[in-house]
Amino acid sequence: MKDKTTEIFRDAPVSKAVISNVIPSIVSMIMVLIYNLADTFFIGQTKNAYMVAAVSVATPAFLLFMAVGMLFGIGGTSLISRTIGEGNAQKAKMLLLFAFGPDWSSVFFR
């Protein structure tokens, strides 16, 4: 896993590296929107306009939280990949701990 990750960030063309970071974000956003549609559908079955309005009001707040998460996710991966490209694995590990939490450091750095 470590060799493949390092290879993508170091040797792959920029377009491939960008796509490998963008696709998971797009998929997660689509899944959140499908989940919201399902919530609205099932809550709409109750015929209670206040419940549907609550979902409609909460969705922008949820998308804002998701945008902040994507900021750390996408911005963090960009900064981490540039740091790995510089050959500074220790700094990349610290950035990974900041952006994603301590659970992910064991996946990429052993």
C-alpha cells in the first residue's frame, strides 16, 4: 500500500493524481445527496410539512459541515502529497495526523 501511494504522488501525471483525490469526494457528495433525498421522501410520507421543512433547513447546514470536511480532506491530501514529493515523510505524517486524525497514520506510515 505504501509503495503504491508513494508512486501515485511521486511518479504519476498530475491529472491522474488529481483524479485519484477527486473521485472519492465526488462519490461521497453524491451519496450524501441521495441520503438527503431518501430522508425527504420518507419524511414526506408522514404528510407533516414541518418535518419536511426541518430537513430542508438542515440540509444547507449539513452541506456546510461537509464542505469544511472536504477542505481538510482535499487540502490536506494536496499538502501531504507535496510534502511526500519533497521527501519529507515526517512532516507528511504530522500533516496526516492533523488533517485526518491518528487512526490514518498507521495506514500510510509504518
